[in-house]
Amino acid sequence: MAIRRFYCDDLSGDRITLSDDQAAHARKSLRLSVGETVELYDGRGGSAACEIVELSRQMVVDVREREYVEPLLPVLDLAVAIPKGPRADALVDAVSQLGVDRLIPLITEYSVVEPGANKLTRYERIAAESAKQCRRAYLMTIDPLTKLEAFFESDAYDRVILSDLQGLQTEELLDGSSMIHEARRVLLLVGPEGGWSARERERAAEAGWVSWRFGPNVLRVENAAAAGVAILRAMTEPRNQQTEID
């Protein structure tokens, strides 16, 4: 059975007490007991193998071994027009598992959904649960709502990819993989179901963005985002630096 994993934002001590809700989950749902090994992660590359020494109302563990993993390269950010209803939750969970570093809810000319503070907090919880399940070392962060215009003048990225039905076809996309293979920071933009306006496409071209079509069919927003992230992660061959253990 896989070692159970728990989030803890501070792994600095040799003895750590987890939150009451995590203790209840460990005791009631997971049926863990004193003496068992669990893993803690801080969402910033740190993890620790620990032994449970107390499990009542609280869960107390002793740290046996720590590990730190450098972030994957390239950094992959996703700016996406959030879809309606539970499809948004599915999007957050999927792209977290696939390796997005930062999710940026996007406002475009044809956007329909503009999630408020409560929704963004919900997305953070989903990202944390996803990280625990898929065993990623770094939490995907959730940004505030951002207008597309904010990216046109940005120089933060080595390569910007626009997901667009009018973009390059799949075979052209694969032929051009060398364009982003050595990039250190990549941005993928996925628009709403209404697509991009003519003005947005024009400005994207002026900014030097690359327009790609991820697959032969018309995709829903969440599926286009997942397909684009998966393809880009495969094309750029995620790499990390040295792993440190103490």
C-alpha cells in the first residue's frame, strides 16, 4: 500500500503536529495507527518521511528523513477562460495533475465566467488535494482574475502559445517542438467557448505568440487546456535539478 501523504506548510521541526481535520481523516478514514510511516509535503519542493507517534484528537509525527526537489523546468503557466459549473473543478484538478505551475483565470472579450474570491479559494483546495493524490512536489498556485491585455506587453515568458482552432495543425505543432524545447518559462492561453475575437488574434500575432490547434476536433475549454498542457509537457521534456536529502 502506498504511503499516505499529508500537506504541512512547515517541515522545519523534528516533531510536527498536524491539523485536527487531518488527524481525524488519518484516524477515521485511513485507519492509520501509531508507528506507521506517512509522508508530509509543503508544496514548495520539500517532503519528509515521518513516523506517527501520537494519533488521538491530534496527529503528531517524528521526522525521520527530509527531501527537497528543485522545480521542474520549464515553468508552465496556464491562463484560461474558466468554464461553467463543475467543469471548472475538473479543469483545475486535471491541469494540476498534468503539471501546470500557475493557473491564471482569464478575462477575454467573449468570457462568460468570472470566478469570485470564494471560487478561487475552492480552486486552491482542489489543487492541494490534487497535489496530494498525484504526488507532485509543488502546489499549483491560483492567480487572481487577469485580463488578456496584461500579457501582451509582458516579457516574463520565453514562449507564449495560443490555443486556437485557426492555429497550426498537430503535425506542424510537433515539427515545431524545437521552438520551446529549451524554454525556461512557457505560457499557454486557452480562450472561452466563444473563441478569440479578431482583435485578440491580431494582437497575439503582433506580440509574436504562436497559435496552435491541439487536436483535430472542437474541444471544450477544460479538454483543450488538458490536451495543451499534456502536449507541451511532453514536448519540453520536464527536467529538474539536483535532489537533496538529509
